[in-house]
Amino acid sequence: MQDLRLIFRYGRPYHRDLIAAVALIVVECGFEMVIPTLMATLIDEGVPARDMGIILQQGGLMALCAVLALVTGLLYARFAARYANGFAAELRKAEYAAVEKFDFANLDHFSGASLVTRMTTDATVLLNAVNTGLRPLVRSPVMLCMGLCMAFVLSPQLTVVFLVAAPILALMLGWIVSRVAPLYGRQQRAVDHLNGRIQEALTGIRAIKAFVRGEWENEQFGAVNGELCDASTETFRHAVLNTPSFQAVMYAAILCIMWFGGTFILDGSMQVGQLTGFLSYVLQVLNSVMMFSGVFLQMTRSLASARRIREVLTEQPDLADAAHPVAEVPGGAIDFENVSFKYNPQAKKNALSDITLHIPAGATVGVIGGTGSAKTTLVQLIPRLYDATEGTVRVGGRDVRDYDLTALRDAVGIVLQKNLLFSGTIRDNLKWGKPDATDGELWAACRAAHAEEFLRRMPDGLDTDLGQGGVNVSGGQKQRLCIARTLLKQPKVLIFDDSTSAVDTATESGIRRALAELDGVTKIIIAQRISSVQSADMIVILDDGRLHAVGTHDELLARDSIYQEIYYSQMKGGGVS
């Protein structure tokens, strides 16, 4: 219930709609409760005496109560829908805002598919719970209290049937809920797996077709789809017991009431109209209780969804600003002082171990190493995408943890290994680097990134629509646009994480020349090709997360075995120009 309290606070902007909806339900129940009493009077007084005045009077009052109950029901639906949809919108907005604040370490806790499910399916479960569950949730206890009171007035003896049936219904509901509750969590996890498979397949659809792996992907989808089907079937198999169980108890109660009520009529202690009215209350109350049991099951599923959403909302970013953060990065000098890092605190092995390195401001630094040598991990510590587990990372002479995160990341431009463009035009994407950039600045950045030549060939130029994820440009063009976007930031530190792998050597040489003209900017280039870094002021070699060697191209070529091996293997393969 704590999860639900946390979640439903996002419905506070719409609390007036909720109060109005609840009040209308109570009023509706009041009108419905009057009808059986009016009917009993009509049957016991009006029909035997053939008194049309009583019949018309009671019948008219019954019709009026029915109409008023209908009107209040319609008004309730309006207010409930406004509250439910407003609440769901606020909840999705809060989840999205929470995810946007996540650091890389937080994102490692959740899969992308799981976050999508939590913001869509789980939020919809709670929306439906409010839409369909609010009415019976309020109506059932109100009807139960009012019905018992009215039934007691009509026949205290028959009311005992309620008192016997109620605990039986409660025990049945408790047993069903205890069986179903764990299954809802399993069902939502199966939805995560299904969404993950769909997301991965759609993202990699071109690779699937290129490798003719459609049949294999169909089998993988069939497996996760079957998992969801099995989980849903198992959940339904237990949940479906709810309605017949409650109906059995309800019909048994009606039979008992008819038996004892008939006996009371025969001995003259009860009239036919009283029994009819009593049965009406019984049906109203038991139907409300049966509806409540269905809502209770839905609440059980809602609890599973609320728990998953709460995990997103309460996830605390691992990185936080200092108490008095520094608002400006004074320079581009970088220092690693005995830095070690692991992605998981429980991991036995560090991704980086005991890194001590000084990079002067304005220097061009190449970083090379084998796959898994932690090159990307090293540079991700500079803009504080992760915090070092041990040691200190300094930029501009200060610990990166002393800076305001926005100021630090504005000063450190990083072109990530995976080039990502967003839906919209080229202009929209470039302005991520500088929102107020002029056309002149945009074209200058594109010129430096060697993107101008293909942009000029496009009919719409900067206003060319990229499509979702930049599908309308090639891999090399996408890389150059990402470089241009980062150059627009005019950072003090510029990091290229293997960001020219998709361009030809001539274009790469042109980009390197443009970078060399950036005065006062510290440039760190992660590359696989020696040609990309051999002109750097210093080259850093990483091996299994450790600093293996540092030097210029000539120094390393003369004395370092790893660098020699990489160089000569690429020379033989034609990889060095």
C-alpha cells in the first residue's frame, strides 16, 4: 500500500475531480437504496388494496430515484475519467523526468525495454484500475453498510444470512489473492522481455535481413511471446475462480433467504413486499461485493505495477552536485590520480586500475588498446558520466566532483562511440550543441567536420529531415554530423570515442587538420587505426584496464612491444597511410 500512496500523490492536481466522483457515487447509492423500500410499500399496501394513488406515488418515486441515480452515474463517469487520465499523464511525466535525471550507472539498473513498459503498460494498468475500480471500490462498502441497515429494518432475522456469508466471501477472496498476487509480477516481467525483443528486432531489422536471420528471430520472439502467454494464462486460471466462487455464495444466500423468508410469510411475521425488498437489497449488496472482489484482484495487479513505477521514481542519481559547485571550468588540463573504477560495487575486478596520467591543456592525445581495455571507460570519467571508485579525476585543476554537472559537461564535448541522431531536421540536431547557433556557425561546424560537402547536395540542406534515428543519412554522414554538433559546443575538452571509424581516410585526415586548428582545446582521440593518432602530442596505451605506456609515436614505436605489434600489423594490412 505504501507504493500506491507514493504513486497516487501524482493525482493531487485533480483531487477535486476525485472528491466529486466519490460524492456522486455515495449519492447514487442513496437513490438506489430507496427503491427497494418504495417497492415493498407498493407491493404490501398499494397492490392488495388496489390503491392507484399509492401505486402511482410509489412508482413515480421509484422512477425519479432511478433517473437521479442514472444522472449521478453519468456525472461520476465524467469526473472519474478526468481524474484517471490526468493522474496517468502526471505519472508518465514524472517517470520520464526521473529517467532524464538518471546517470549512466542508474541506467545500468534498468533495461530500455523495462523502462518503456513501466512508462506505458504499468501506467496504463493504474489508469484502468482507477477508471474501472474507483466506482466499485467506493460503492461496495457504501452499499454494504446501507444495505445491511435497510435489510435489518425490514427483517433482523434474515440479516443473519449476511453475517454468515460475509466471512466466507472474505476467506475466498483472500485465498484467490494469495495465489494471484505473485503471478502479476511474473506477467509484467514477461511483458518486459517481449518489449525488449521487439525493440531489439526493430532496431536491428537491417542486420537481421542482411544475415537472413528472420526465422531465428521468429523463434526468439515465439519464446518470449509464449512466456507472456503462459504467465497470463496461469494468472487468469486463478483469477477466473473469483466470479463463480462469489456467485455460488450469492445463490446459496438467496436460497436461504427464500427458504426462511417463505417460512416467515406463512406464519404471518413477514409480508411479500418486505421479502421482495429484502431480496433486492441482498442482490444489490452481493453484486457490489462481487464487483469489489474483481477490483481487489485488479488492485493486486496494480500493486505490482505501482512497485515497478516506484522503483523508477525513487531511484536516486548516483551523481550529485557538490554543496557549493564551481560554475566554470577554467581550462582543459586533465589529471588522473590513482584512479580505479568498477561498474558494479560488488564486482571482483576493476574495469580501470590505478591510472595516473597528466594531460596538458591544449594537447592532442591518442588512446589505443585492444578490445576491452577500458578506453571508453577512461574518457567517460572526464565529463563525470561515472564517478571514479577510487582516486581523483581533475579537469582544469579541480576535482570533477566540485563542478556543477551542467558546467562540466558543457566544457567537455564527447562524440560517443554509438552515433545517435534524433527525429527532426539536421538543423534541429546540430542545435543540441548550441541552441542559439546562427546559420553561419552551423555551416562552420559542418565544414570542420567535413559534412558541408554532402549537405550542399541535399535539396533542403540544414532543413533536411533525418527520419527516426537518422535513417536518411549513411553511417559516415551520421558520424560527421555528430562531430559538428559537438564542435558547436566550443568545449575546452573534446573527446572522440572512435568517432571516425565510418569515414574514409581522406575525410578523417581533413577532420584531424580541422581539429588541429582548434587552439586551446584539449583533444582526446580514441581510435583503432594508428594513423588516427600517430601525429598526437602523446599516445596512451591501455591494456586490460591498466596504463601500459605513454609517449609519442616515435618513442612508442622504438620501445613498446604492444604499439609495435599494432603498428606493423596495420602496415601489413594497409591500415596506415
